[in-house]
Amino acid sequence: NVDAVEHTDPSLMKANLVQQLTAPVLWAKGMQKLVDQGYDSFYELGPGTVLAGLLKRVARSATRVSIGTVDEIESVLA
């Protein structure tokens, strides 16, 4: 998102959605915040592994799982 902060206030979320269209995304900063909060496993849903690759730069020790097919979904859920 535009400020790498979790938001729960609907009016602030609405204002931020407008900014999302024109401001750079602070994805790496947001991921680093999650790591700092103790999250250590991340799942990328959809084809490709771009986000998992970017996460590797931010948090080398984090578990990164890319899920792009039905078989991979079933494997993760098993």
C-alpha cells in the first residue's frame, strides 16, 4: 500500500484507495513490517513467483511458497 501501515478505519481506507492509484506501492516495506511482527511464512497465490523472489530480498529466512495450480493448492492444504 501507499504507507506500509495496516488500516482499519473505513474513511481512511477510502482515502488511501484514491492514493493507491497514483502513489508508489511500498510492498517491501510492508513485508518487512510483517517480518518484524513475527510472521515467517508467506504464500503467493497465482501464476509466477515474482513476489516470492522479491520477498527473498527482504527476508531471506522467511518461508516462501508460490501456489499457481490446483495441484499445488491441494498439496499445501494436505
